[in-house]
Amino acid sequence: MKINRFFYILVLFAIFSANGAYSQPAIPPEKPKLIVQIIISQMRYDYLQRYSSKISDDGLMHLVNEGAFCRNARYNYLLTQSLPGMATISTGSNPSVHGIISDKWYSRINGQSVDAVADDNVTTVGGSFYNGKFSPKNLIISTLGDELRMVDPRSKVVGVSLEPAAAILSTGHNANGVFWMDVERGKWISNSYYMDSLPKWVDTLNAKGFADLYTNRDWSLTNPLDEYYEADIATIKQPQVKKRIADKLKRLADGIILAKKPARNYSLLLETPFGITYTKDFAIAAIVGEGLGKDEHTDLITITFTPTKHIGQKYGPHSIEMEDTYLRLDREMTHFLAFLNSEIGRHNYLLVLTSDQGVAATPDHLEKSKIPGGYFDPRQAMALLGSYLNITYGVGNWVLGYHEKQLFLNRRLIEDSNLNLWDVQDRVADFMLQFTGVANAATGHTLQSANFTEGVFSKFQNSYNQRRSGDVIINFEPGWVERNGHITSANSPYSYDAHVPLIWYGWRIKRRQVLNPVDMTDIAPTLSTLIGISWPSGATGKPIKEIIEKNP
């Protein structure tokens, strides 16, 4: 019955007007029946304002206008990458504590790159062999979901995302179900860390072939081309930039952003808005299939939309493609809110919407406005550093790895050469500061021995974990990004990367604007306080006063 009920609801809400679904006068329960945590990956704070006149009042702007909007929420560490952000939201602590210092880092034990959630000791459930090799084993503290399940094992915790890392880190070690997409088959899968077999409702959804349906769609413009912000090139002065944009607009003249591809290329869903739709469909299936929010035991579902990140990295945050993505995302949010208000009831669920990181403008975009910026080439920098160290200390493999602003030195070679590690770290840091675009360089021994309470070096320290971080960590000047195959990225302490939306909606949440500073480590302690459970084991944040107080 649950399976048939889900598909009935999905069809019903595809044509349902949400206008009457938001007003449901009722007395909220003592605790929310369902916590819905939505993470829109790489969503900059300014997107809501930029697109507010182009999206409806029933989706994202409904949350802004009717919820509690924390306008000054920021990550307080240096390496604002996606996976550290996910872990910070779920644990209430910085990377220095929860251990997810980066999306990847170098292991001094085996000399290999470590993916934050990779785990060869688990097996895929429902999909291809290698697409299930993930777990939260590198997350070294508990999460909100873990604490919820320890207090009441009857509570259910479910994580949903196209990508495994997002679903895993947003839920934690003890979730009932964590699901992601098998990019080879387009099916939703899990692994043996969480379950022995997929629930029947997942098999039924997979059999519907939605992945083929969405992959075989053209990504066309939602609005006429001349209504997009980046369609106006009249004010651009630089000939090269103007030509590139003019060529792009010419390609968009027929209204198609990306033509459909063969259905077997399911990875395409990661970088088109149809991946957002596919994620939302599965989230609805999970709520119905697992019966979330249907009793007095508070449940938690985390939903992470990752296509927004890949689209931003491919096209840039100020692109027509990004604007169209958010127009489509808003439609999906309108549909999803209508479903929640009808199926669960606004007074019964608490929704938290935020992002794991922001994103930098592309250097090309900055160039149009005569704002400084540029690309830092790590391969060139490491080649020059290696030559310098060979001249200084003799020929040797002095640098073992570089991972997104972190340099890992060959400590065994340094020790065998009777060199002082701290001296070598200082010399490397001084050398890196000579590169254009590098603003700061901090050594491991400095971050271990000093105590920075403010400024950029406090953010270095909040990113630094003694067992996992590099020997030297660098920071770029504002507007500079690493050349890594994408046209832009997020990985800095500056506002465009660290400042993200944070909106609370539903249950007992009062409509208000929160202007006081909010650290992103405050989310998990706030939720824990609202539902009366222990904070995650390493939480360093604090409850947000304006959210937990009963009266505005």
C-alpha cells in the first residue's frame, strides 16, 4: 500500500497548487515529528536576493518570507570544501574536531590519497561493485542523527543524495538508510554498512526508469534568453571576454543549454537540473516508504542537492546555466513543500535549508568588472618548489603530495637527512608566499603551538587536524582560485565561499530575520536543544538564541 500511495502522491502533487497548503492552523506537538534538512550544495548567500524577482513566492522565497532567516551564517574555517561543510552541519564542530579536513587528503601511513568517505571493507547493495565502497569511518565524532538514534532507536534517520559522500556525512554512523545514485546504472543504491538489501519501495522506484527519463531530456531555457542577467553583453569592454560570451549566447539562441545524451551516461544527472528533480522524487519516496513523521518519535531526513555544485564549477556562479538551475530548483522546492504540508503538516515538521559552501566568481567574470583575481597553478608551483628544495637540501622527493592548498612533506627523508622538520616547513611556507595570488602560508608546527582566537589564522587552525592535515597550508588572495579542471571553485575563508543561507521553517519557528552572527557549527546544537537530546560528541557550536526561544 505504501508503494502505491507514493506514486499517487507524486502524480497528485505534480499538478497540485500549493497556495492552500501553507495555512494549516494547528497546535504543534512538543517535538517535531520530522526534521527535514536540505543542503543545496555550493549555494552562495546572494543567490536568493539575485533571483528573488524571477522565482515564485511558493518555493525558496516562501521559506525566506515565512521562516526564520539567519542572514549572517558563515563557516569559520579556511578550507571551505563540500565534505567538510557536510560534516560541520551534522556534527556541530569544525574540521579540526570532526576530522573531515578536506574532500581528499594525503595519508602518510600508506602514501596514498584518501577520499573522505572511501571504504573498501563494505560491499554495494543494489548496484555496481565500486559505486558502493563508502562509509563514515573517517568521521571521528557523532552526528545529530547518531545522537537521535541513541536516545530513541525508534526514530528513523535517512540520508538522500545523488552522491554518496553527501548522504553519508549528513547523517552519520547509525542511520537507518543512506541512499545515493549508481552512476553506471542510474539506480538508487546503498551498501552493507547500512543494510543487507534495498527496501521494496526503492526497488519499485528504480524499476520506474526515472533516470532514463531525465537523462534523455534536453536542458532548455526556462525563460526567453534576453531575460537572463548574463545575456546582456553591451557593457563588457574586454574584447576577448566579450567574444567568448557572444559565442556562448549564439549557442543558446535556440533555447537549448545542453542537448540530451544517451541514457547510459547517468553521470550527466550530476550536472543538470534534472538531477535535482531525481533527488526530490527519491526524497518523497523515502518519506512515504519509511513512514517518516508519522508518530511521536522524531525522524530525520537529510536531502542534499549536489548538481548545483557541479553546474557552478562547470559554468560559474554568474552564468545563464546557474540562473536557469535555480529557476528549476525553485519549482522543485514548491512541489516538495506542498507535499510536506499535505503529507506531514507544516506544524509537524521542522525544515532547515542551508548550503555546504559558497563559490568564487570566475576570474573572467571579475575581469569584466576590473576586480583583481586569477588562477593559481599548483602543478607549476610544486615543480618550482621541488627544484628549490633540491638546490637547498640536495636531490630528493621532498614533497609527497599537494591537495587543495595543503602540502605534505616527506618526513622520513627529512629525518634521514638530519634536518629539522620545523625549519623545512618554515622554508617551504616562505617560498610559497612568493607566488602571485598566495596571501598566507601557515606551518603545521605554528598551528599546533599557537592559539589564534581571531583573524585568518584562527580559520587555519579550525581547518587543521594534527593527524591528517598538511605540513604547510596556504591561502589565496580574494578572487584567486586553484586551476583544477573547473572554471571556479570554493575553498577559502572569504565571504563568497563562507557566507551561506540558513533558513528555519515549520513546526514552532517564528517568522523573523536573524542578523546576529551565526556559526555553521551552531546548527546541530540548536536542533539538539529543540528536540531535547545530547549534542553531538564533539560539538563546539552553541544554540541559536533566536531559534530556540519560544516567543519572538
